[in-house]
Amino acid sequence: MAQLSDEEREAIRQEMSGGGAQGAAGSEGAGDAQAAGQETGPDLFEMNPLSQVHHMVGVVSGKGGVGKSMVTGVIAVELARAGHTVAVLDADITGPSIPTMFGLGGSYLTALGDNIMPARTKGGIQVVSTNLMLTDEREPVIWRGPVLAGALKQFYSDTAWGDVDYLVCDMPPGTGDVPLTVMQSMPIEGVVCVTSPQELVQVVVGKSVRMAQMMQVPVLGIVENMSYVTCPDCGRKIYPFGDSHLEETARRYGLPVLGRMPMDPALAAAADAGRIEEDLPENMLPDVIAMIEDLPDLLEPTPED
Ligand SMILES: Nc1ncnc2c1ncn2[C@@H]1O[C@H](COP(=O)(O)OP(=O)(O)OP(=O)(O)O)[C@@H](O)[C@H]1O
Ligand SMILES: [Mg+2]
């Protein structure tokens, strides 16, 4: 993996200490970590006593609109189809799109005592999202860093997730407060980095990889979304954006290419209609699923424990 330069480390450190996620997420433990010379920030958010989350993965990208939420949806649906219990934490607090994709318009989070109860999709996937708290989902959510971090804590710690095999976390674009807080304060086992061929792949992937590296979160690999279009007449793959630079970028960062998804109007239509569970074709991202299924269980004691 490419190493961060001293300047880049310093820039991220500055960003984190200047009112970014570290400050926002609560600073208990940060001093200890720093004193111990570690580069991680505050303690992990506590898991709710009513939650047993066995795995947690994130979906990130240095760039907006490349299909993070779509890839999150695909991963969730494919894990559920494989027989796992699945939940989605929509960490895109100000631009949530998961509830729409799963047809959860008109559904709301409920409370059980002090706990938040997630909404449930038709197929039984649990979802927590700001969209499920708003009476009008077109209302913009305008929250600053500390409030965002508070919302994330509630989504993780105050939610009674129950026994969940896989909690998949959809992130907002870029390297701001929210991805920082999620990577610092939740037990993310790894992130899947999404890019698309029309973007400067190296830049998009580079940003995510450097951030994850700084937060000591493994990058599981790269998914290229909207890679190609399949001709509806002859089935040939058409590459509207020319040659992809994915392989060389993946080599540069020492990461596997975990999948390529076509640009498919049927996928967009399924997401818009809230029918991703019903209409998603089979086996869109088998290598991502295989890699996630291989991760060690967070609740199993490790040999050092
Ligand atoms: N493979 C695909 N084929 C067709 N449409 C797609 C595909 N992937 C994503 N889309 C559509 O492109 C739009 C952007 O995708 P999506 O919302 O998943 O991106 P994002 O990276 O999560 O965006 P943001 O950065 O705003 O969170 C959505 O309307 C989605 O339905
Ligand atoms: Mg999104």
C-alpha cells in the first residue's frame, strides 16, 4: 500500500483535531490514545445491550454520485439472499438514499424504551436512516459536525439492532466528519471502495485508501460501478468511457478489484421504485460477498483476548 507522506499525515491530524470527527465524536479516550502514541481517536461507541452485531463493513468513495448507496444496497440484498441477517446503517445523514431504494417511504423508526427500533424492509433487512425520522423526506438536513456525530452515535449505540450477521454502513462522499467518525468510533472491519470509470480513478481511490489507512481500517478492495453498458440487442459489452484505469490503480494501492457493475437502467429504475430487493439480478458482486463472508466474527474472542 502507498505510504502517507508526513505532510498528508499532518493534514489529516489537523483536520481531526480542529473540530472534526475526533472532537465531535466525544473526546474520551483520545488523550490516552495520543499519549500512547496511537493514531486512532476516541473510544469505540458502545454497542447497545440489545445488539449483537457480528460483522460491520462500510462502503466509501472519495467522490459523490459514483454509486456507494447502490453498492451498499447490492451488498445488503446479496448477503440477505445468502441467508444472513442484515442491517444497513445509513450514515449519509444529510443525503440519505437507502430508504427509497428499499421502498421504505412512509416508514419510521420507532422507540422501545430508550432504544431506537430500525425500520424493516419487505425482505427483513433492518434500516436506520435520517430519512426514517423526517415527516417530509424532501426537507434538507442541515446539521454541523458535532450533531452529525451525535446522530451516528444514536444510530449505532442507541439502536436495538438485535442479532445481526452483517451491518453494512453507507457513507456520504469524501473524507469529512462522518466517514472519520464512523471509521474511528464503530468497529468497521473493512471498507469497500467504489469508483466509476469516468472519474479520475486514482484520485477517488487514493483519497479513500489514505483515509482508511490513517484510521487503521482495512480496505477490502475496489468496485467499479457503471463500468460498461450491455447492448440490449447482442449482449456485447460497451465501454462508453473508454479504457478503465482500475487495474493499474488497484495494483498501485495493492488492492483487489472486487467487482464491476454495469450501468443498467433497470438498476436505476429498481432503486427509484424501491424494488431493489425484488428486482436486483443475481450475483452482481460475488467476490465482495465472498470477501465479507470471510471476515472474522467481531463477537468471537481473538487469540489475544
Ligand atoms: N450501475 C448503475 N446503473 C444505473 N444506475 C445507477 C447505477 N449505480 C447507481 N445508479 C444510479 O445513479 C445515481 C447515483 O447512485 P448512488 O446514489 O448510489 O451514488 P452515491 O455514490 O451513493 O451518491 P452520493 O455521493 O450522493 O451518496 C442513483 O440515481 C442510482 O440509482
Ligand atoms: Mg449515497
